[in-house]
Amino acid sequence: MTRPLRAPRAATLAVLAAAALTPVSALACACGCGVFDVGDVTLPMSSDTGFSAWARYSYMDQTQNWEGSHQASKADNGDKEIETSFFTLGGEYMIDRQWTVMAELPIFDRSFTSTDDGTIAGPAGSIYHAHDNAIGDLQVMATWTGLSPDLSTGLTFGVKLPTGDWHGPNGPLGGPEFDRDSLPGTGSTDLMVGGYHFGDITRDGKVSWFAQARYQVAVAEQGGYRPGNELDSAVGVTWQAATFGRAGKVTPVLQVPDSWRLHDTQPQADPLNSGYERVLLSPGVNVRLNRHLLFYADVEVPVYQHFNAAPSVAIEGTSGQLVASAVFKVQVAYDF
């Protein structure tokens, strides 16, 4: 296969991250899993043979209750904790110099602690603990890099399919243990469109920058729940700090992801306590160990966040959304 004229220096890992250019839709969860969907780890990488595969692990523990742009009392929110490990498998194939296809499938291991309404595990007002281990929603994407001769600009198109668990387990008393917005799957079919651009800052190409964005909208839903439309974007800088061996490279990355999501709708949604904007600061590192093996890791820390919340607990018995203080991610990719 013909190698691109210029390999994307800003991205030496997989083409599409989670569920990404996935917003929440691929990593469905209350309070903004879309932070996994854009950034350095999601941009196209070059391959001599055209096929690459990756495995990613992400972790977050949502324990802080936020109302608007400030942390609020935990007593306002019936949900107490959402702890999640995401295991994501993905692959991409370069059809030619301009077209790449890719797919990602997340697997959720989620623990949920919330307040019983008397129909789940015990009396109303008691605290219960639930667990769900299930696959999430499959994403299939295509990238077209024909906008520029050096392949530095691309467009992405895709669909998220409702393969994930959107029913969830029921408690001993028969009621659902998980809210719809905290299940691995949304039950919706979503369309995605986006784009990216990268370029050099220094003449030797060792310092580069990139920008990326993706918009996702549900076009079909099930079970009375429609996730809000979401826009995920990221800008960042990479620096090829060191080289070793024939192909080894160490590339620190500093990026700023932003996620913006509208309110969820339909009868099973919680419109007042859904929708948000969050801006993160994400330092990380790309390490190409050899011609085939790549490693990536980062941590994402909020620098600004605003979460929609019911004006008062009296309106619907709960107010706010659970937020994680940080998100951790590691990924291993292999070029065949």
C-alpha cells in the first residue's frame, strides 16, 4: 500500500478513539464520557500495510455533585457514585491514501451507588449498590483526507449503533438499578460528522499542533430515551522530544478537549439534570517503541465545567450531576 506523503506527527496512535472522533454515545454515561472521543489518540496514523488495531483502558470515578458551574451538596443528588472502567477494542484499515475505515467497541465495568425509591432493593430513601458489565455501542467511521495534498486535513463520517446494554439489571424488588443515562448503551442510532487538521510549528517538524471536532446527533431512539446532541473538540501541541533505535520516538502531548452536550429528552430522560459543557487540560505522552508497537497515556483534569441541574431539589427530588475529578487513559496500538 502506498504510504501517505506525510505521516500525521500529531497522532501516532489509532484513528478513532472511543467511541471517538465517540461522544457519550459510545461511552454512554451521565456527565460527559465524550471526553474520550477527540484528541491526539483519535487522529489517523500511518501504516505501511494499512491495518492497525488498538486496545484502550480508561477509568473515572464520579463522586462530586455539580450544579451549574460549582460543586454542590451531595445531599441534593440521589445518585452517589458512578465508578467505571472502560475497555475498548478498535481497528482501522487504510483503503488508499485518502480513505480509512475504522470501528470501535467499548466494554463497560460499572458500579452505581444511588438512592432507592422503594422499588429496587429496599425501602425508599435507602442506599443501594448496583453493577453492570456489558458491551457498549459500536461505532463505525470513515475518514477522508483528500482536502490537502499532504493529507494534513481530513473529514470524518460515521454511525453509532445501539449494540450496548440499554436495559440494565433489575433489583430484587423488580425495579431498574440504573438510570437510562448511566447505562452502557443509549439505545439510539446516532450519526457523526467531524474533521481535523494538523500542522508543523517548527521547520524540522518536531513540534506540531492539531485541532479536531465532531458533532453527534441521535436519529432514532428506543425505550423513551434520546441522548442530547453533542459537540466534542480538542486542540493540542505535540513535541517529538526523543528518538531511539530505528523507529522509536517519545512525543509528549498537551491538549485541551472540550465537550458540549444538550439536554436529554423523552419520558425516560432527566432533562433538567442533563446536558453540560466541560473543558479539560490533558497532558500525555506518545511512545512508539518500534515500527509496529505504540503506547499512549494521559490524564484529563477539568479546568472549566458547567452542568445543567434542576433549580431545586423540590422540583423533582434530585438536583445536579455526578462529576469525576480526573479521567485516566492508556492505550496500546499495533501496526500490522
